[in-house]
Amino acid sequence: MSKADNVFWRQFGVILILLTVFGFAMYFATNSIGGRAYAKMQSNPDVVAVRIAPVGRSRIGDPAGQTQAPAPAASTATQADATSGTTAAASDVGAAGSAGQTVTAAAGPVDIAAGEQIYQSACFACHLSGVAEAPKLDDPAAWEPRLGQGMAGLLQSVTNGKGAMPPKGGFAHLTDEDVRNAVGFMLDKAGVSAGG
């Protein structure tokens, strides 16, 4: 190797070391300056709860009063049969067993397969990880406090919104049947039943 080559490699090595030191210095500088802002942008449950909070509420008349959506109508499966005088029995959502089965809940039939599709498109973001205290899909204990209100109460909570969850989870296009199927699917996967 010639003397010129030795000079080149020494200068190249020094420049490479300086660039490496400069890179580490920039990394630590940006981390110390913007570290807190970056942490806030992460999936902090408080930040997520603020981000998905309802934008507003409807008020009619009394400023302290809040309008309530009508309760889901009872399905024909649970209404008395006028000709025979009998009432169709409503079975538990948890009795669905496998995907694709249809069962009857207090508020109407539940299609588990359709409910899974609705869950995947609208509900999983919060119910998979438990964001803003949403009951996780696979955590029966998280569902226990909500089961006392029955299926009709659960459907009303989803339709009207509850806590940080906006009405219908923010998907206003969902029908009552879609909501019923999604709730039925989640209860089935959690292995719990809301009863009537």
C-alpha cells in the first residue's frame, strides 16, 4: 500500500467515527427533546380514551338532561304467540357453541358468524386489548359486572354508548341486528351468558 492509500484510510476511518458519534449524539438529543411527546403518541390508554371519546351529546329541553335512544324492540321470537298462547323461550347467547350457529337471545336471534365479522371490523380495536376499560374478548371476569343488566341492557349500552365508547362503538351505520350479533359473538368467545 502506498503512502497516499494509508492517508486515505486514516481519514476515512476518522470521518466514519465522527459520523457515528454525530449519529448517536443526534439520537440522544432528539430523544431528550421529544421523548415525552413521543410517549404521548404511543398507545397510552388515557390518550386513546380521549381520542375515542364522543364528540358531543344530544340535549333537548333541560340542559342537564340527555336524550336516550329507544330501547331495542322485542323480537317476534320472544313475543307471545297469539294463536297458541305460548311464548317462545329465549336461550342464552353462550349456548351458541361454534361459529355460524344462530341462537335466540332476549332481544332477538344472534348469528355468531355474522357477529365475528362485525367484531373484526368495528369492535376489536378496543375489546382485544381492553382500551379504556373495555371488557376483553377472552376475559370472563371483565364481563361479569355487565352481565347483571341482561342482554337487553348490554344492547342498550352499546346502542347509546357507555363510558369512553361512543354509540355503536362509533360505527353509526350498524343496525340493531349487527350490534346484537357482535355482542353475542363477544359473549360466546368470553364463555359467558347475559341471560334474558
